[in-house]
Amino acid sequence: PTQQNRHTMAYQCGAAEGEKGVIPITFIGNTYNNPHVMTAYLNYVRRAADVFEPTFLTIGIEMSELSLSHPDKWEPVAVLMTRTLENLRASHPEIKLGVEFVLQSLLLPRVAKQVKPLVEQLDFLGISFYPYGSEFGEFYGAPALPPPPAQWREPLEWLRGYTDKPIAIVETGYTTKTREVFGVRFPGDEALQEAFLKDLIAFAKEDSY
């Protein structure tokens, strides 16, 4: 439901791929729990369910980032997510539903506590995890990750203790070359990528991701 910045309300889809539509007048100045907004988002998610007929469906992308940077906006989003879950379960009971969170952001106790009531409503907890991007997460207020391999092992160990909900790695990766983007360093090499993926698969097997 959010734009790329993970907190501003998304535009509706435009006529062509990558093109923004116009935000309806009834949305302007309203929060995510506004009835018009909730109805529109439910219709959008239902359309995705009807078109793609998924077994698993994530209804929110990296939603912990909103809690991290704009905690005052979280409750309306939680209401939106809850209403979407309830209504989609009524119309599509065969689909398992989840919401995606950034693992590094979840490690902040305030965020973990704020989003936990929503996590416990899910069929599965979706995770976005790019351990090499620690510096980027820190810029927005997430805790710093330790050096590898604790960089990914400690967060994954913490995750299993955070909830007993099934876990799905919705997006992840590790860079094979160190890069700097807008002054933010993203360190990596092929050996670290291999180590991360092997450990991730081991965690997935052990914890039945």
C-alpha cells in the first residue's frame, strides 16, 4: 500500500507499466484505515488473488520500515492489513496470507513490539533480508549488524525465537562485489555470498521455512 519510501500512500496504477495513476480525491489527506482506502486496497489484493491464483500471498511489502521511520503511522496500517486479511480469508480461504517485514528493522525492540500483534494474525511471516546492507538500515534507525557470519546467523537465530509462525524468505541476496551508492557502503564478495546462502538454506531446513 506504500510507495517506494515505505510510508507514503501509493498511487494507483497508471495506464502503462511504471506509470503512476492519479490519487483519487477521496484518498487525499486520509489515512490507511480510511474506508475508501481500505476498500480500494482490498479490491486490489483480491484482483491479484484472482489473476495469479497463488498458494501464498504477501499483502504488504517491507511494512516494518513504516514502523521504523514513522511509528505514529503504524496503527492505521495495522487496521488496513487486518481488514484485508479478514476479508480475503472470507473470499479466498485456500490462500495462505502473509506480510513482509525487513529482518534488520525487526531487530529493533520497539519495532518488534509494535508489529507483533499483526505478525500473530498471519499464516506466515514474510522476511526481507539483505545482511550486506546493514549500513543502509542503520541510516534509517535499524540496529547495526555484526561482521559476517554473525551478520546473518544472529538475526536468523533471533527470528525463530520471535514467533512460532511459519517463516518465508520473500526477498534476499548478498552482493559479490563491494559497492558504494550515495555514500552508503555495501560490502561483499563471492565467498561471503556463498557462505550466506549455505547458512540460509541450513536455517530454512532446520526451521521449516
